[in-house]
Amino acid sequence: MAEHPQDGVVVYHQPTCVYCMKLLTQLRFTRLRYRTVNIWRDPDAAAFVRSVADGNETVPTVTVAGHAMVNPSRGQLLAAVRERAPHLLAGRG
């Protein structure tokens, strides 16, 4: 069952999604802690993505402290973290 934590970062993805792979690769070079959810394995997660992506399973979809963003860039994601969950970046460069 999909979790939608109000205090963290969750990246909803599909294994063959090039845009997901790009974002996840970029995030590896940050110290941001995040969780990934494969929407092909989690029907509740897929339903959540459809609920915030106009009925589509558009990935990557990311939640930052409960705020959903569809296909964000690395910069957009990190800006949302700074605004909504700055403690996730505390002590990180």
C-alpha cells in the first residue's frame, strides 16, 4: 500500500521511465533522503499519481511534505524541499 508521508520526499516512478532514471540519477548526487515507489508494483501509488496528474500515470511524480509535483526538474524538487521541508537539507551542502 502506498504511503504519502507529510514529512518527507517520495519519488513515484516506473522502471523503464527515462525521465525517472534521469531524476533519480541526479538525486544520487545530493544528500537528500527520499523514498521511491514503483507504481507498476503498487496500485494505490498508481491511483495517487493519476489523482494528481490529470488522470494520467505521469512519472516521475514527487511529493515533498505532502505536496505533489508532476515531472519536476532536480532544481524544482530541491526548491520545494527548501520551501516545504528544509530540515531534510539541514547540514547538507
